[in-house]
Amino acid sequence: MTNARKWNSPLRRLGRFFTVVLVTLLLVVILLLGLIYVLERGPSPTVTELFCRSMKETSALKWVPNLFLSEKELSFLEVSAEDIALGDAQESVNLNLIHIASPAEGKEEGGAEPAEETPYLQLIEIKGSTYKGKLLIVRDPKSVIVGTSDNLGKAAGLQLTDMVAKYDGIAGINGGGFNDENGRGNGGIPTGLVIQDGKIVYGNPNTNYSSVVGLDGDGRLLLGRYSGQGALDAGIRYAVNFNMEGAIDGALVINGQIQTQNLDSGINPRTAIGQRADGSLLLLVLDGRQVGTLGATLEDVCDVMLAYGALNVGNLDGGSSSVMVYEGEIINSCASVTGPRYIPDGFIVLKEGSHE
């Protein structure tokens, strides 16, 4: 066999192919490491902080900031004593600012129906410089409940489409956090309090929880720190809990005031729930981690919610869990590469009149 034939043998060609692949992968890794180095060690502290916070908020990539920065150098991610003091003094939701009109109040003088009634649901496209998403305005706050997966805390969670179907709902968004070590959680174990139909279905009555997001029997949104029993005593009928990396509390807006001590964040997909003075609930999902749609900061979430009249806004689980379902379909661009996540709970919008 000639040398040319030996060089062109199948084994040689296969070897050349794998060599090219390995060299390409090595170059990609070197480029990625170089990019991360510039982001972490570059001249802009603002870019460094934004990048590190974005990574720390993920389940699978929390370790990335430690590639080129020590724990001491990452101390800027820690909550300051000043912010803790602000969090301790955080104002409570003033329920007197929320006025949910009864059907009788919705009529004109003389008992006639108003000429134009606000639609039960309004679906709005949201777009910002680094994100896009959906906002669902729900006129009747009593139609929103917390749905849960089967055998909460003991079995795998449900995808949101199945959870909405379980309650014969028309729409829904993901809710609280769940155990997700290295991004491999099965969505079955919540990380905090879950209240459904006025009963604690996960959590402890005597445990104190920050970042509780709940609805009372009148559909009014309550936010902040509660023990399990304290939440029930406050009249909360439905609630979830989400503690974001490095955050003090999940309350983003209270009584129309932005809670600046709770806004330190990176750029990621976001889910939030808010309420207007007329009681309408605002369900928001903003996409991210995609080409052309990097994601949103918590400040972006506040900007969107305030633009649509929110008085109170609570942060929910984001990232690859952020998803909105409407009429049986996922209507946002989920960031999870493996498809919609399995989750333990979510806010479900029941069909009009079905809760009465």
C-alpha cells in the first residue's frame, strides 16, 4: 500500500475529523474563558457586577463568577447592612388603597350596565431594550388561585400547562422557588411556604418566611415577611415563596413605592405578579437568555409594572422557570433548553365566573 493510500484510509480520515473537532472545541473554550475573564476583570465595575449577579441567579452556573474572582472580590454581591436595615423597616401593604368593585358598583346610575365593560382578560405584548414578554391583566382578582403539583414535596412537579389543566384554568404563570441543585431539580420540593385554600400545604406554621407573595380572600395581593401562621392570621388564602440569590425580600413595589433595597439583580428571564388600585392583577413574564433577548433586571420589572398602574408587585421564580400559559399553550419563549420546567406551584387564572 502506498503512503497516499495509507493517509486516505478510513481510520486516518476519522482521526483527522476528531482532531479538527477537538481543536475547534478547545478554541471555543479558550474564547469563552477569555470573554468571561474580560467580563469579570475588565475595566467596568458595572458590567462585572451585572454579569456576576446574572450568573449567581442561575441554578447551574453559580460557580462561573468564581473562575477569576475570589470570594473576597465577590463581596459586592453580599447584602449591605444599610439594605438589611431598609428591609427590616419595610412598609406593609396598605389594603385600603385597593378597591375591588362589586358587580353592583360596576353599574351606571339607574341600574343600567356600563357602556363599555373592562374585558375579563387583557393580553399585552411587552418589549424593552434587552427583553420581551407578555403581560396578562386579570380584571377579577378572586379568579386567581395557587395551583400545586400532585403529592407536593414528595413527587416530581408538573409542567405549567398540566397544572393549569388540572384546575381547568384559562391561564397561569409559574410561582415560587424549588430545590434545584445544579439545575437538576425535579420541581417537586418548594423552598418555602405554600398556602392553598387557606391551608398550609407546604412549610411550617412557626417558621418565618421572607418573600411571601399571597392573595387574601378578597383577591388582594399581600407581600413581605410572614410566619406560616402569621400569613393565615393576615387572611392570606393563597401564597407562594421565592427567595432570590442575594435578595432581602421579594417585594419590589409596595403602596406605589419601589423597594430599592430589593432590586439588586442581574439580567435574566423574570416572572412577577402585581396589583392595581382597582384590584386587577398583573401577571408578567419577561423572556431572556436568548439571542436578541438577554433578559430583564428587577428594575425593568418595576418599570413595566408601574407603567401599567401597579401599586404592589411581588417577584416570583425566574430564569428557566419563567413561563406563561394561555388557553392551553405556552405563549412566551421559555429559556430552558430541555423544554418547560417541572414546578411545584403556580398562579392559575380560572375561567370567568367559575370561582363564584
